[in-house]
Amino acid sequence: MDKNAFLKAMEEMLAVAKTNGNQISKEELLTYFSDFSLNEEAKKLLLDSYVEAGIRVIGYEDNEKTAAQKDDLEESEESAAVMFYEEELKNMEMPGEEEQKALLQAWFEGNGSSQQMIECLLPAVVEIARNHKGKGVLFADLIQEGNIGLLEAMDSYEGNDEEGFLRHARKNIEEAMLNAIALQKGSDSVGEQMAMKANRLDDASTYLSKELGREPTAEELAEYLSMTVEEIKDIMKISLDALSVMETDIIQ
């Protein structure tokens, strides 16, 4: 079973349920996942994962939770994200122009910190995100994609010119956000974005494991990807739900 395809399918049906008042029928879910040939235990795990996400699964009454619980968790998500990043910028002691150049040069020479670089350029990420706010992708997700674009810029830049790197970084940051916006507008955007986030989280976990010499915590992953701990845990949960269903099906 293809993990990314299964994650995509889970998120697509989650989106369908949300557009239908946070409810969906058991029959509709099982029909949609029929191509995955799930056994009875795997089907139960699948249905339970939607119930735990606050979706009312009609025809699966025993374990249902109210949709209101999920609504409460999502209340004011966009406003909270904007306030979070604005407040973070206010509390950070940002380097001046000369200090920024020194940090960049140290990084070029292999002596700098990747985390310092991300923090140093966070204002640029937030500024670019503001320019694309309201285009279909949540502000927090734009920040996340921008930071991923920054990391990719750091990996791909081969020169040692500060201005050249900054131009390269801004281009990558904006392209990452525009790609997310374009993906959101596609018919399969929700599921694909969830699969993409799961893969990004896997990549970040692998990188930090090498850097730290141990498995990173949710807090460390959140800081690295400029996400909230709750967002990290949500992605982990959906990935684990998918993996649990897949493993149950394989074992049987």
C-alpha cells in the first residue's frame, strides 16, 4: 500500500466531511477506501481516526464525538497564526546589517548555525507571506513553506556572496509559497498538501536526528519548521493513523 496515496485519500475525505458540516457516512468512507483492500480491523482504525478528528461518522454511532469539539480547536486559527509570528518578530533581537553579513560569512565558511540563519531571515519570510495572504493558503502554512524554501536555498547555494545569497533565498522563499498556493487551487490540493507536509516532516526529522544524534522532539521539529507544536502533532497523528491502518492490513 502506498503511504502517500493513503494519506492523500484520508485528507481528501476529511475535507469532504468538513464541507458537509463535519460529518460523513460510514458507507461513503469505506467505499472511497475500497481500492486499498482493508480488512475489518483496518476499517475500524480508519473510522476511529475520523471520529478522533471530530468528524461525525454516520452509521458508526458508538464512537462518535461532536463536531463542535473540532470547531473549537480550529476557531480563529488564521488570526492566531498572524499574531504568533508578529509577536515572535517583536520579541526577537534581530541582527543589524553588519551582523547579518558576519553571520552569512560564518555560514559560508561552515562555522555558522542553520538555526541562526533561519531566525535572521524570518522577517523576510513573514514579509513575503504578507504579500500572499488571502490567496487560499493559511498564513502559518505560508510561513512554513517559506522556511522550507529557505532551507532548500541554503542547501542549493554554492557561492559566498551575501547579496547573491539573499536574492537566491528570497526567490526560493517566494517560489515555495507560490507553489503552495498553486497546489491549493488544484483539485487534489488538500490530500497532496498533507502528503507533502508528512514528507517534509520526515525530512526534517531525518536531518535533526543527524544533527542532534537522537530523535528530535515535537518542540524541536516545530522550531525547525517554524510551525506550532500542535501542527506537528496533527501531521504526526494523521501519518500514524495511516500507518496503523496500513500495518494492520499488511499483518492480516
